[in-house]
Amino acid sequence: MRKNFVLQIFAAFILAIIAGLIFGERATVVQPLGDLFLRLIKFIIVPLILSTIVVGVTGAGNINKLGKLGGKAISYFLVTSFFAITLGLIAGFVFQPGKGIDVTPGGEAVEPAATDGVIATLLNIIPTNPIEALTTGAVLQIIFFAIFLGVAITLVGEKAQPVQHFFDGLAEIMYKITGIVMKLVPLGIFGLLAPIVGTHGASVLMPLIKVIIAMIVAVIIHVAVVYSTAVKLLGKMSPLKFFKGIFPAASVAFATCSSSGTLPVTMKNTQENLGVSKETSSFILPLGATINMDGTAIYQGLAVMFIAQYYGVDLTAAQILIVMLMGTLASIGAAGVPGAGLIMLTMVLTAVNLPLEGIALVAGIDRILDMFRTSVNIVGDASACVVVEKPGTEVKKGA
């Protein structure tokens, strides 16, 4: 099923290019298909963010567990995700994949979103009215509210179980709705990309090669620098031993593009090759599969820079900060969502007022990028186990 869906996306991407080249500006007749897809994406964003982040926070269990083992793991996930999205932004800035082609949707110039500065942006994350934040789609405020709500539910305990069950149910419903919407991705790609190619020609596709190269370079740097440093300094383990031990799981992740599907192999490699206890790996790895997505964070930063450059928008310092915060905080819930990379990207683009039409381009090469980001996600989960438990230290003590 997954393979057929990938083929459908690839076919839609190719057909959109062909239709755009053959019919030129007349290809805009299929624009309503793209508009339909974008409206459906916007339709699911708010309830999806709220429910999945609450479930992600409450999923760690009681507050003691969350505060000890879970607290360390979540802190590590958030820090590495912050580094990852920063690296993605830097890669986009260095490679400039979207430069040289200034495309404006509908013939109208894209204006940068007005911002109030870094301090005001940080303060505005805290909603004065959570209900208003939900109705207006203030994404950062919704994330803040969801995290606080999840922590409070965990603190209250048994009396809050009905509320937790409600959000569990809502999250499952949103997963199902998201899955239905994701089936329309090929249709959305065709409806969005064909008019762009028809209006601006095949030259609009050239930057995609730069995006792939930039992604590969950013992934290699993140793995070689961030994970190596963390494993060596915090986990007291040789990076060579770590990468050799987790390589089979990373290979499976690269081939399947599924963190959840790779989970049994990741557990086996982490326990047998890296010496992590079953108790630690059984808790951190499923948690990481839910909330840790460094590879996707790199993708978010790079894709946002690409789309901003593509449409000739210069991001302000406050907008870049919003992208960094969004990519880091959204990782708590969105990783368990089908099409997580695409959903997260639409959330980030919405938060900084960039055209959602840009997702049609990156969606066309998403399968290629997905292989790299899933592998990074798996390696990141395993590194968290090593950092939290320090199995290398335990071996020395027992020697």
C-alpha cells in the first residue's frame, strides 16, 4: 500500500510537469484541485496539533516517570531537534536552493508577515485566551496550550483520566481524518504543480536538485557532529561503536521510511549492540518514535528557506525564531501523524505567512528526503537511550 502510494505521488508529480509544459497557462484549469487539498490541510491543522501534542505529553505516564527518565529523554529530543532545525535553516541559507526564480502565486507579490520583534514574539506564544487561539489558528499559542494541558493532566492523575481519554480518542479520530486527507496528496500535487509549471516553465524544477544535496549535507553534519558529540561526552560511548551498532536499524529505516515499522529492529540493535537495558529502550524508543524527529526538523528548516527564497520573501529574525520554535515544539506530537513532514511544514508555513503552494514542489521529492530524515530519526532515538543510560559507564563499573 505504501509503495503504491509513493508511485501515485511520483506519477502525479511527473504528470503535473507534463501537463504544465504541454498546456502552458491553460493548466491553471486544475488549480481548484490544489485549492481543495490546501483547504483540507488547513481544516485539520488545529484539532490535530491540540490532540496529538496533549497525547504526546501524557503518553509518558505518571509525572515521576516523566520527570526522571522521560524528562531526560524529552529534554534531549528537544535540544537535538532545535539543533536540527537550525542546521536545516543554515543549509537553506548556504545552498540558496530557491534563489534565482521569483515566483508569485496568482500574479500577486508575497509580502513578508509583519512581526513585533523577538521579545514580543516570545511573549505572544502565551495565549491570553486559548479558545481565541484555537479559533484564529495561532499555531504557537495552540502548542503552548496543548503542552500545558498535557502536563496538567499528568499532574492531576486519575481524576483527569476522562479528559485524557477524550484527547486520546480525538487524536485517533484526527489520525484517521489525516489519513483520508493524505490519500489526496497526489491530486493536490497535480493541482498545485501543473499551474506553476504551466505559468513559469520547467526552470522552476531545477532548484529541487539543490534541495536534495542540501538535505544530504545537513543530515551528515547532524549525525557526525551532534550525535557523535552527545554519545561520546554524555553517553560515554565510542561514536564508532554506536554507529556500527545502530547501522542495521538505520538501513531498515532508510529503506522503509517508517520509524514505527523499524522499531523492533531499533530495540534489538540498541539492547544487543549498544548494551542499553530493556527497561530504558522499551520506554525511550517508543517515546522517541512519537515525539523525536530530528530528520524532519532538518527538512522543515530547509524547506521553509527554500519556499521563502522561491517566492522572493526575506524572512525576518522574528520569523526565523518562529520557525525554530515551531519545528522544535511541534515535534512533540506531529511525529505520530501520517504524512508528518507535510503536516508540520504546512503548520510552519502558516505561522510565518508563506504560500502553502510551495509544498507541491517539495512533496514531489518527499520520498527521497524521507529516506534520509527517517534514518536520522532512528539514530537520534538510539542516541537518546545511550545518553540517558550511559551503558558505557555501566560496563566500566562492572569490569
